[in-house]
Amino acid sequence: MAQKPAQKKFDLDTLKRVLVLAFPYKKVTAIAVLLAVLLAPLGIAQPALVQLMIDDYVLVGDISGLTYWAMVVTVLLIVQALTRYAFIYSSNWLGQSIIRDLRVRVFKHINSLKLSYFDKTPIGTSTTRTISDIQSINSVFAEGVITIVADLLMIFAVLGIMVYTSWRLTLICLTTMPFLILASYVFKEAVKKSYQQVRTQIQKMNAFLQERITGMRIVQFFNAEKQERESFAKINAGLRKANINAILYYAIFFPTVDLIAAASLALMVWWGAQDVARAGGVTLGALVAFPIYINMLFRPIRVLADKFNTLQMGLVAAERIFAVVDRTDQIENNGSIAPERLEGKVSFKNVWFAYVGNNWILKDLSFELKKNETLAIVGSTGSGKTTITNIINRFYEYQKGDICIDDTPLRDYEMYALRSRMAMVLQDVFLFTGSVLDNISLRDPEITREQVIDAAKLIGAHEFIEKLPGGYDYDVQERGATLSMGQRQLISFVRALVFDPDILILDEATSSVDPETEGVIQHAIEKLMDARTSIVIAHRLSTIRNANNIMVLEKGEIREFGPHDELMGLKDGRYRKLYDMQFLEVAE
């Protein structure tokens, strides 16, 4: 019991934040609210006029007067229909406009988060937040706050006119109201829980599907289809069960409300007919109008519980979205230095870094890389090679020490300006669905087609690109599935060159390339590294022999540092052992 007020307060705070999203659309919001207010009197006018027509014209045989009021009712119904159309359209337009803006905001915010967020959060979860959860916020406006206001106004208006017409009949009709309120409350709480289960199951299914479809090659290679089908069947069964539970509550609630409404109508007819027969003050017109009033009273009460659930689910989705938007684990971009070019001098001074807690990956790391020099980094898996490239690009923040570029601390640079002067080629090349041209330029309007072609010719990729159907307009499809590893790697080299970086990072860029393709790749690497400061995480001998210096890492610490020949001269040196184990076969 002690937690309920906090929960209500939290929901209210979330509702306030959602309503603030409508601020840019004040006029449309005002129009929707005004239409909601107008619907109440337009709705109750119809049975009031029916009562008037029966009591004052039908019973006395005034046909001309009856015709006039029949035409008034017809016009009123048309106005009511047009008003309801305008209300539904404006409230839904408002909701769709808000979720459009919110999707852009959430996607922009996700783009700014540290990579650690993506390390911990399944892609399917982020997809659910950006698509399904944001779509639920539309219901807060289209089916939630404004429509609830309209329904409440209708309830009070109907009760007012019923009391004015006959307070005795009204009391008779309301005798069943406690049962309706109780049924509505039970339904609201039950459906709320079932909706939460549905949202949880949808999130699980999105995350499962995204991961398995992305890793389908591994699933099929290891004949794991049966196990994955069984896992998917369990998740799918959970989603089915959650949806059936929600449907079950609806199947019970709506017939219950119909029974309560029928009981109220029966009591009203039983008592009202006697009063009419006794001429006790209830007119025949009132007796005819009251069933319409009862329907108008019970209908919004019946859907009100469902709309409160819709509102609550929209707020639950909003809570999840705001949890993402409120994340503060962004790279701090407080630097102001935005150079047009970099000289390329890089220095690490007593740098410590850990992904989690005090589990240090880099320990008191210090080295210097001069302009246009090449540094090769070698070491066993987990030694911290890729981590160095990650913190230079500020994908992650180091905890101790300092990193300088051109003798300026890394954090003093404007982050996006700094990244624009660096390029990275990864072992696992990622290509987006789209043309070769788009994947090279990344749709940067400042990069022309001619610049892309010139870069491809310099790298040595132009010939194979021209042979593709459509050439530079060839659709590589998701992750470049229609291209070989070597072709994807060449495209990544062209991409790096066309951005004309001052600092180049190669993260085991040739480790997955066959020896025949390596000659072409090596030519591309030489063109890329020409007159640039380069950091090469080495896998093959061909990429490190000509490096100015080779740094041997072991458990985040420098074990050896120097040129190839110098390190090979250390008889029991770590580099020589790595060379003998990993590079001797290539050298032979």
C-alpha cells in the first residue's frame, strides 16, 4: 500500500512529460479539446429532442411541428458526425506528429550514446523502444487523455439531463452503477497486467529474432535450427498466452457490462411504465428518451476502463522511452578545438582504461607516435590492442592519464571535428543496404561521384566495382552479403581514403583475406598509409615489417617497443616468439 502513491505520482510525472510533447502543436491540441467539449452537448441533444417530439407533437398529432423537429434532428446528426470526424482526425494527427518528432529525438539520442550502451543492450530492445513503444504514445493522445476528457464530459452531461428530466428514473437507473464501477476496476487492473506481459513478450521476441536472423549463418552451419525453433516456439507461446489473457478479460467484461446495462434498462422500464400509467410525472417521451440516455451513459463508462488501460500502457511505453532519453552515458563533447587538418602526432601518457570497474584493460600505457609515422600493435587476444583504437576515437572514455593529438589533450577537441580527421578500417567490414557509392560516401553530400571513382582507382578497387551490375550503383544488400570478403574490404579502404583522413587506423584489416587477394589489399594499404599517421593492429607480417615502430602488448602493458629488426634481435623477446608462431609460415 505504501508504494501506490509513489506509483501514481510517477505516472503523473510521466503523463506531464508526454503532454509537454504536444507543446509545438498548441493550436491542434486546442482544436481537439474544443471538439471534445462540443461532442457532449451534441450527443445529449438527440434524445432530448426525441422526448420533445413525442410529448409535444406526436401525442397531439402536430405533423408539421414534428416534421420541423425531425429535420432539426437530422441536421444535428450530420453536425455531430462531422464534429466527431474532425475530433478523431485532429487527435490522431496530433499523436502521429508527436511520435514522428519523438522518434527523431530518440534516434538522435541513441546515436550519441557510448558504445557501452550497445554492449549491454540487445539491438531488438532498442528497436522496440524506437518503433513499438513510441507508437504506443500515439494512443495517449488519440485514445487516451483527450478522449477520456470527452467521455467524462459526456457522462456528466448525460447525468445532468437525466436528473433534470426525472430524478426518480435516474436513481432507478443508477442502482446498478456500483456493480459497473466494480467490474470496470477489476477489468482495468487485470488488463493492465496482461498488457505489461504482452509488451515484455514483444520485446523478447524482437531481441530474439534480431539476434538469430543476424547470426543465421552460425545457426545453419552448426545445425542448430531445431533448437532455435524450439526457443522461438516458447517465446511465441508466451506472447500468445499474454494476448489470449487480455482477450479473455475483454470477453468477460463487455458482456458483463451489457448485462448490467440491461438490468438498469429493465428496472427503468418497470418503474417508469407504472409511473406513466399513474400519471406520476414521467412522460411517455421521457420513458422513450431514457433508454437512449442509459446507452449514452453506459457506453463511455464501458470503454473508459479500456481507455484508462490504453493510457496506462502508453505511459508505460513512455517510461521506457524516457529511460533511454534520460541516459547520461554520453561522450562529453565539451571541447571547442575544431582543426581543419591534423599534423597527426599521437601520444599516450600513463593511460589507464577499464570497461567495467577496476578491471583494467590498459595499465599505465605511455608511447608516442610522430607525424606520418606508422605504429604496429601486436599481442595476444585480450591484450588491449582494439581498446587503444576505441579510446583514440572516443568511443569509450579513459579513466586515468591523458591522450594528446598534436600536443593537445583529446578532450579539448570538438569530438565530431576530431573524428572527421580520422578513419578506421575494421576486420569485420559493415556495409549498409544501398549502392556501392552510398556505402563509400555514406551519403555525404560534399563527396562527389568523381571523388569516389578517383579514390577507387587509387586504391585499386575501380576495376572490380565497374564489373558489378550497375557499377557504383550496384546494391550491395544488407552487410554486403553479395560481395566477397576481399571486395568488402576494398570498399572500406576506398571509404577511408575518400574522407582524406590525417590519422588512419587499421584494425586487423587483412586477417580474413585470402593470400591471393592480400596483394591487392596490401597495395590499397600502402596508398592509404602514404603521408599519413597510421596505427595498425597487425595480424600478418606484410602489414608490420615496414612500420616505424612495433609495440608488443601483454595484458594492457607494453612489453617491447621498437622497429622490426631491433625486436627480432631480442633472442627471447615476446615479439620474436609471436613472429615464430604466427608469421613464419607467411614469410616462407
